[in-house]
Amino acid sequence: MYPNELVQPMREELTSIGFDELVDASAVSSALGKSGTTLVVVNSVCGCAAANARPGVRLSLANDKHPDQLTTVFAGVDREATDAARAEMVPFPPSSPSIALFKDGDLVHMLERHHIEGRPAELIAENLIEAYNTHC
């Protein structure tokens, strides 16, 4: 587990733009049980989350179409919520950061760490925007 003072600024990068933090399994179940589209960002303390994932997600939300619901879990901090979210992302193996788009509770688009690491935020945003335009 990481200390709260370390992860708080990383949490706020998403919560300050409208993301809801999911901190336990019931919150994940409730979020994914809603109709419409839900983006789940598995946040992380790693450099590729800071340089690529969170900025890419932020850029993607400037699109006309975007998910109905924005949510996040924090790997290494909110273990129960992260495990519950990852269970819904099968068959993809656990990775952080990662970004999943669900429609009516079904996984429809996934970006794993290897899709994020080493790629510019703009490319991640383009990938997400394509998914939003298709599913949202």
C-alpha cells in the first residue's frame, strides 16, 4: 500500500475532472451495473500513468462523445476495488495502468499497460476517442 499523501495528487488528476473513485467491490459492481457506458481507469503510481495514461484520458474527454460514467480504482491502494474491476476485465491479465470501456456492463474496449507505456498521451486519447465514437 502507498501512503495517502503520495497518491492523493494522482487521484485528484482524475477526480478533479469528474471521475468517481471506486474504493470497494460493491462500488465497482454498482458502477458496472448501470446502463450506458462506463470508463474504468486503473490508476497507478508508475511513470506511464503520470506521463501517458492520465493525460491521455484527460485529452480524450474533449471529444463530443464520451462515456456516461467516469470511474477509477487505484492499484496498490484500493485493492478490493481494483481486484473487482480487474475481474470484469477478463480475459485481459491484470495490468496497471489500464483503461477499460464498458457498455451496459460488458467490456467493449481495453487498453493494457503495454498499449500505454511508451506511447504519447495524444495517441492514447485518439485510441479512446475512436472507442467513444463507436460505443458511446
